[in-house]
Amino acid sequence: MEKVTVNFTLNGDHESITVNPNLTLLEVIRDVFGLTGTKEGCGHGECGACTVLLNGKAVNSCLVLISQVEGKEVTTIEGLSRDGSLDPLQASFIETGAIQCGYCTPGMILSAKSLLLKNGNPSDEEIKTAISGNLCRCTGYAKIIKAIKLAARNGKTKDAGGES
Ligand code: FES
Ligand code: FES
């Protein structure tokens, strides 16, 4: 099969790759770029372990073909922390103990990030809807919801208080 060249932004860096057009975004992230924070669970859109942000919106990267990413911005869990500082969601997941085995965590955090980018003060129901495509076998979800609410509060404090 003829290869295609795809230009996109990955965690803030412009990238240009020439690959088989049948590769999924998940395969490119893990196998071409070696970013293994994005997990493969089911491989067909049911578990959310592979969730990344595509132009700020949470998507299952196992269902996105690399050619669909042309000109877009991709953010993986590795791109959330900046200059050694954790994203408020990463910090709140640690603080509330919302991580057990951790397999679902990167995808869960990126689904939550997508929500908080458009709604800084979500209700429990809105949080449940946002993470409804992300399966967790360990936590029972209560601590995850608590973590997302805490991150929303911390994000607001940060904006209002002008902390660096
Ligand atoms: S690996 Fe993509 S949804 Fe399960
Ligand atoms: S913490 Fe283990 S699957 Fe969620």
C-alpha cells in the first residue's frame, strides 16, 4: 500500500510522518513516537483506554486513522504536564487516590480534560456522561468523579487567584 505523509501537531510539536494510511492514531502514538502513556485495551472503541485529545476533543485513538489527523492537534497524557508541572487533573487524581492499577487513568484524565475545557464547573451528571466511554475495573468511579471536581475547583482558583 502506498504510504501517505501526514502533518499534525503532537503535544505542541509539529510533526510530519510518512506511513501506511491504515495505521491508527493509537499505533502511531505508541509505535512511531514511543509515547506509551496512551494505552490499548479493547482496540475497537469500547474501553476508552486509548483516549487522546484531537483539537481539544476526547477521541478513541484506536478508531482514528492517521490520515484523519492531517492538520490537527493531538494531545496525549505526556502533553498535559508542562515544564515539570502536573495538570490539575493529574494532581487531583493522585490526591484523591483515583488511581489503582492506572491502566484507565490516562484516557480517563483526557476525557475529563476535554470536559473541563468546555465546562469549568461540571455537575456529577456531566462528569459521568463525559467519562461514560472510559471503563475502570478498579475504582468504582467515586474517587474519579471526586478528582475531576477537585481539578475543576483548583483550575478555577488558579485562574481567579493568578497563581503561576
Ligand atoms: S483501545 Fe480504544 S477504545 Fe479500547
Ligand atoms: S484504575 Fe485500574 S482500570 Fe481504572
